[in-house]
Amino acid sequence: MNYRNSLFIASSSFSTKDNQIIKLLNKKKISYKTNPTKQRLTEKEIIKYSKNFTHIIAGTENYNDKVFTSLPNLKYIFRLGSGVDNIDFFSIKKRKIKFDKSSITPEVAVAELIIGFSISILRNLNEQNNNMKSKIWKKQMGNLFKGKKFGIIGYGKVGKYLSKLAKALGADLIINDKRKIHNSNQKTLNYLLSNSDIVSLNTNYNNRALLNKKKLNKLKKNCIFINTSRAENIDNDHLYIMLKQKKIKAAAIDVFTNEPYYGKYTKLKNVILTPHIGAYAKEIRLSMEREAINKIIENYDI
């Protein structure tokens, strides 16, 4: 491969649903390589696979100063997705690497998944489905979503859209954001944790776990906890203990520190686990990937 100008696509599942994207790269004579592991890359793997490339389409893998130091030819990086806490901007600026990110954001897909998690747990859908497939006819009484106190931590794009869906379905909102927002439902984090029937975490990672052991202990006995943001935002060891001891009703988790994940949460019946699919709705994903390729074409000769 000629590395004078070349593209490494680090995102693990890029273009799996749209061959036209790859055809466009070929038409524009852009040299490229895709992530061979089809999984989230480690620091060593990023360096190994993208060392000589000039352009990168990044996913959720971490680009710290060590990584950027090991990519001497890198001129342009495009972050496919909404969060940017995996990018060291000081290092980018120091090395004069141009950066762009998706303007198309996945809040609709993420918010719909959160609502789906909530209703699935409230109505015991997973267990009843498994019973039926095991030839067990056993009706289990569920609970309504309507009337539940729905706590939203983080009132960015996902939080705002989620609040619209939850309100439309009859939930009573409790909102917390580190900023002062113009919303009468804004409460302190402690109040939200102590009073919500469902808690959804929708914040970026900021160098520390927002929900540590002390904060998690404030959750209500029959609370449902949902994390579709960042695994590092919570004390996962303590959440596991709370779930195992049934100190809360259930959890739904879509993000993990190490992916793919096969850890101890998989042993619990009161947890729904999904493989980081929050933004993984076809309509959203294709729009984001097309935007990424257009940006690469636009900046290929810099």
C-alpha cells in the first residue's frame, strides 16, 4: 500500500450494511484498510494497524498521547460518533492534526434503546420469552412504564430526546445535569438517585466515576439502572454486588470497559446486556458513515 495518503478505518463495523461507501472510496482512488479484528482496538492494536496511515476514521478506541506519538504520518482524524472523551486534544493540537467528528448524532437510536430496556424489564419480557421457549407457560405480572419516576442523568442531546419519549409515555421526569438548565424537573443528583424508579445515565466520562459506591448506594430498592454512556462512569464492581444481592431490581448495560465483554454481569439474571449497540440503528449508522467518507474525501489531500 502507498502510504503517502492513506486511510485506516478503525471503527469495528464500518460499511457492513452499505457497500456503496467502499465503492466510493475505490472510485476516488483512496487507499484504505479496515479494522481486521472487527472489535474495539486496544492501544497496541491502534498503533500496530494504523502506524503508517495519514487519515483515520476513529470509533470509541482511545487515542492518547502515546498513540499519537506512534502515528508520525497522521494528518487527519474523524471521530465517527458523538463522544470525544477518547481523544487527546492537547496531543492533536501539538502535532497539528486536523480533527472532525460526526455532526449526525445518535440520540434517537440511543433514547429508543433506553425506553426498550425499561419496558422489557418492567414487563419481564426476557424471562417470559425464555420460559415460552422452554415450554413453560407461566404468566408473570409486570408493571407499567406510565407513572414511573424516570431519572435522567445528563441533559445533552440523548437526555433531551429521552425526556420527550419518557414524558410522552406518561413517566414523571427527574433530571440532573452538571449545568444549570431551564427545566423545572432539574434536581440534585442525590435526589434523583434516591427517588427514581428508573435511572438512565447519559453523560460523557470526565476522568472519574460519576456514580461511585456511595452514589450507587442511594438507588431505590426496586430501581432499574441503565447505562448506555460510558462504562467508566460507574463503579461496576459495586453495581454487580448490588444486583447480585438484589439491592436494586435490575440493570441494562450497553457499554463495557473492555469489549468484547464476557465478564461477571453475564452470570446475573437481573441484567440485560447488549454489545454496545446504542447508536447501532441502520438509519443513523449509514448517515454517519456516509458523512465520514465525505469528510475524508474533502480532506484527503491536506
